[in-house]
Amino acid sequence: MTDAAVSFSPLASGGATGQIEGSGPGSTRAGLDQRAILLSVVIPVYNEAATIHELVRRVVAAAVPAGVNREIVCVDDASTDGTRSRLAELPSRHPDVTIRLVHQPTNRGKGAALRAGFAAAAGDVVLVQDADLEYDPADYERLLEPIIAGRADVVFGSRFVGGAPHRVHYFWHYVANRSLTLLSNMMTNLNLTDMEVGYKVFRTDVLRRITLVCDRFGFEPEVTAKVAKLRPRVRVYEVGVSYYGRSYEDGKKITWVDGVKAVLAILRFGVLK
């Protein structure tokens, strides 16, 4: 599939990326200097009918820093397992939280789903959350603190630093993740420990300055490279997060093919201006 460039405004009402449904009180704040800050949790979802209700329950229950309100943006990437009907039940299950549902007309991948979610988000801060329970929303307070405190513009989680629990899992996945991070760091001159981590948090005004094009798992190296190239430079922080990795029997989707594509994306966006 050829990637198509898409710019977005996180304050837009949906654009052409998918059908959007909204519910809940909602509010839009002008910036981080406001008394109340709105966090948009953007969740790309593909065939996660078994986990999406529990994941959103955890997102709603997660502690966040004082003065932070939250909205949830779920993007269904044309699921075929009943995920869409499960998503439709979320607003009534959580009536006190703004929940926006975006429906992609065809399956296009994580990157395309995230672009649609970013376009629907109304927050001052955007947090990327996978739908498969590998990452724990209990880490939100730790992830948000550097931005809320005014020290960071972008925060990456890391599965390889800190004392949070980690499932002991595939050795070669570990080797691939560390190798991809090393290659990415060589291109960006950042010193990340986990470029491929699912948890990434952005000030919305920073995210608006980036045009994203990758439709699938190339999102991770692409957004990392483009954050590193922003001028004036933005402040990037990294915090340790817990990780409860799935097996392929549990429904893990990423394969070695995605690793090869990640290498190509690192080279592509590391060289391009």
C-alpha cells in the first residue's frame, strides 16, 4: 500500500478519515496555561472485541495529575469480530466521560487510525493507547507529569527502564526492539531506549506541526524522526512503564515483516528533511 500524506488539526471534527460519533460533556481548552487541561486518549482498535471494554474501564479509572480532564477517542479500523458493536456500548457504560467513536471505512492500519483519532481529538495533550491490554493506564500519571510540569513537550514510555513489572517474553522481539531503537537514534541523534513503545504523549501544539503519512506500524519510527527534526527543538522525555506483552496465541499482530518495514521507515524518515 502506498502511504498518503495527511495533515490534521486535532481540533477538527473529523475530516475525510472516517465517520465520527461523539458523546459526553466535552470541552476544548486553548492551551496548557489554562486551569483545566484536557487529555485526549486516542485508541486505535482492530479486532479487539475481547479487550476493549476492560481497556476503556481502566482508562476511565486511571489516576491523572490534578487539573486534568480526559476524553477518549476510539478509532475502529474496520474490525470484523464485533468490535464496532462493543464500541457502541461505551458511551452508555461511561456517561460521565466524553467518548468519541471514529469508524474507518476500510482497514488501513495503526498509523492511519491514529491520524483519524488525532483529527477527532479536542485535547491540549494527546496520549496514544493500544487496545490490547499490553500497556497499563495506571502509568498515565507518570507519563503526563513531565508535560504538566512544563518540562517536556513529548514523552515516550520505555519498557526497558525503571522498576515497573514486565512480562518475560520473546527474546528476538527484545533484540529487534533494541536494534530498531539504536538505528533510529543514529538517525535522529536522540538517546531513546524504546522507540517502538506504544505509549507516546504529545502536547497538541507540537503534534499539529507534524505531517504524518505512514498507514501501518511505520508510525513509530516516523513520528520519532519528525519530532526530532522539529525546529525550534522540542523537549523529549522518557519514563519507564509496565508491559504485559501478549503472545501470538493471545492475538498479537506484529510480525517480522513489520520489523523490516520499520527499518525502511527509519531510513526513509531519517534521510528525508
